[in-house]
Amino acid sequence: MNFDKARHWTVNDLIKIVKNNLTEYKTLEFKSLYALALDAKNEISKDVSSFANSGGGIIIYGIRENKEDLEIYLELEKGLEPNNRFNKEWLENVIFSRVSPKIKGLYINPIKLPNNNYVYVVIIPQSTTAHMAGNNRYYKRHNFKTEPMEDYEVRDVMNRLNKPHLRPFFTAPRHINLDDYTLKTIIMNKGAAFVRHFAIRICIPEIIINENNLLKGRKLQIDNIWYREYLKQSTPNQYIFPGFRTSLNSQFLPLLKAEKSKQHGHLYIYWTIYTDKSSPQNGKTPLNFIIKNRLEENPPAK
């Protein structure tokens, strides 16, 4: 699922989200349309501002989370009629009037359902400053929840413009003829500061690594699973300007087994990026997100 194209999502994309039960992404939040109410304006502002103050994200008003035992199942609701008072304009007005300052780049995609009703996808970019909710407090995202921010966290977000913000993106070959493949790593500067030096630490599940490459990385445990650690520093002239990206030479990474990657797609690639004038940035990327619909035994016939 390509979250970068959420502005252009249609009902088919929502059906895929529900069918695949995509509940594991921290940047994707599901809300029932009942969350759009006159007495919920502050709650809306809290949810939206928390994403802007964190890493950005998407809120879908119109997909409900149903809990059954310990499992969560998604359900696409019937939507709101076009003349309902809680339409796109109402939601937009609530966000712009209750979140201060306004979030630049925020976009609401109204998606039309087969019954001619609508659900709303709110795309919230990561901001370069801190945004206050309607109750005059600042919020962040933490473990799928909206939580109040500490004073130092607010100040840190307000200083984003002065600090680099690098983010790694991992891709796999679309087609492979052999059992092994190598991850491609792209580093993007999503901040407003020029980056002169950086280094990255990547931890890959040992179970998906080709046996002949195991000695290449240091062994460690994360969440009771064995991983291998790989390190890479930028080259002397590998600068990254704001909004630019650079590709890393993949030779520092091991060969990975395609079949094992498919079998263990629920595992994560853990990463840490180090830059000058910034604290380490940590994250994890689901293996399924990297290899989904990309690893195939043979390329399709032309």
C-alpha cells in the first residue's frame, strides 16, 4: 500500500486496506464517522495535531475498528450523505480553526463510495513547528495513541527547522530469478537543514539472511528475535540537501533469501540514523511493506 499516494486513493484502496487488515502501521489511524460530531471538535484537533507534531500520518474517517477477543478487524462504513452537515468543509473548518498554527500541506481526500456517500481521508504531513490543539495543549503520537507532550518535546519540535531529519526507505527487486536478493537503501532528507555527514545502523532478522553472509554482521537480540547489525557511513562528498535523497552502495548489506522473507514478512527491519547536529533517529519498517508485491519467482512474460 502506497501511503504517499493517499491524495489519490479511491474506494478500491480503502477496500484493500480493510481486506488486508492494515492495523499495524503507526502512521495510519482509523476512526468511525461517529467521531465527527459537534462535541468532538477538540478531539479531532488533538488527533490531527499529534500527527503533525510527530512523523505525520493519515486519519481515515469511515473505517471502524471492531475488537473481537484480542484481534482487531476493520470495517468500511456506509459513509455520510453528500448533504450531511459533517462534510469535508465542516471537517476542514474544525481543523483549521482548532489547530494553531495551521498545518501547511494538510489535505482532505473525500472518497465516494458505490452508494454515493462519502468517507474522508485526512493526510497530515510532519510539520516543522509544534501545533496546539483546541484545548490549548500539545500532543504527540506514541504507540498508536495520542498523548500530551512534555515541555522539552514541544521545544524540540519547534527547532526542527534547525536540525536535519533523515529517513531511510528500503526497496527490494520487483522480479528475481534466484533465491537471493539485496535490499536497496535510500536516505531522504525530509528536514530543512543541510546534511554533511551521516551514518546508518540497520538490523535485519537473522532468519532471512543467506547463511554464507551471517558473519558479516554483529549478532544481537531484539524482542527475543535474533538479528544481525550492519553499519554504513556516508562518503566524504555524499551531502544531502533539504528535500533531496541519496542511495547507498548495497555491498555493506548481506544477501537475503526471498522465500524466507515472504514467510517472515511480519518481522521488522530496525534502523538508526546518526547525523551531525541532531540526536539519533530510530525507527522500524515492516518487512511486508518492503517486499509486498515485489518478490516474484519469475518476471511476467512480455
